[in-house]
Amino acid sequence: MSINARISELIKAFKDSESGFAKRLGVSSSVMFNIVNPKGRMSYPSGPVLEKILSLELMGKKVSAEWLMRGDGEMLQSTAAFNGPEDALKYLADTIEDLKANSTKK
């Protein structure tokens, strides 16, 4: 499953529309359209959009960076894993570096 499909799953989990989810993140509807709608570009989300997604909470749990970036694990994780947006962003940067390192080993 692509990151675009995982973001679509998040929209469903939050019981939002594309535009409702965009408002929740504080981004334009066209940004979200181009990320998740098959009629859009299906573009990769920018760093700031990823950071905003990782700061979301649902039922007292945060979106898992591992799930969002790789599709591994559960969609949501305990909020104890991140102590703020800086921790989430650091984890995201570390995950991206791990992905780069693992892709060069193949």
C-alpha cells in the first residue's frame, strides 16, 4: 500500500472528507486532493504535511510514523512515543534516513 493509500485510510479513520481532513491539517483542499484523489497527481506529501499528520491524535493515540512511512505496524500508537512535534519530526527524519540506507543495500 502506498503512502497515498495510507493517508486515505487515515481520512476514513478520522471520518473526514478530503476537504475536512485538509482543514484538520491546516492545508488547502487542493493539496489533499493531489495526495489522495486518483483524479489528482497522487503526489508524495511534503515534509510539513507529514509533520502535521504525525501530530494528529485519534482516541488518545498518535499516528504511527512507521505505519505512515513504511506501512509497518499499526496505524495508531500510544502518545507516549512522542513528547511533541519535535520528537515526531526527529522520528520521521530518522525513518527516512533508515529507508535511504536500506534502499542502497539492495
